[in-house]
Amino acid sequence: MSTTKYQDPGERRRIVRRVISELPDRISRKICSLYMDGYSDAEIRQRLALSGAEFDGRKKEIRQRMLDTGIKVRSDE
């Protein structure tokens, strides 16, 4: 069985790092960093003093960028 480049953990990490580095602002990159460190949505919002709407918008943008590159993301459900 062959694997695609997106199934290779090393390649996946490189793609995720590239997507994060291309995010338009420091806050979005910090959100990703906090997620990778295991923080919850509520903890991230509190640490960064973001409103629910601002956080949700940034999270949606990050999620879409990951999906656009073929990276599967966890569902909120």
C-alpha cells in the first residue's frame, strides 16, 4: 500500500509549520502555538484576551488554511 505525502508524519509537520509561518499575524501564529502546547479554546481566549467572535474567526481561518493544504484537522464536535 502506498502512502501520500500527507500521510507521512515528517512531511505533515513540515506542511503545518509552513502554513503557520505564512499566517498573516502574530496572534494567529500564537493561537497555533498554544494549541500545540495543549491549551483549550477557553484558555487560549483568556491568555490572548480575545473576544469570542475574534477567536472564532481566527480559528476558522487557520482551519481553512490547513484543509486547503490537505491537512486533516480535528473536528470541534
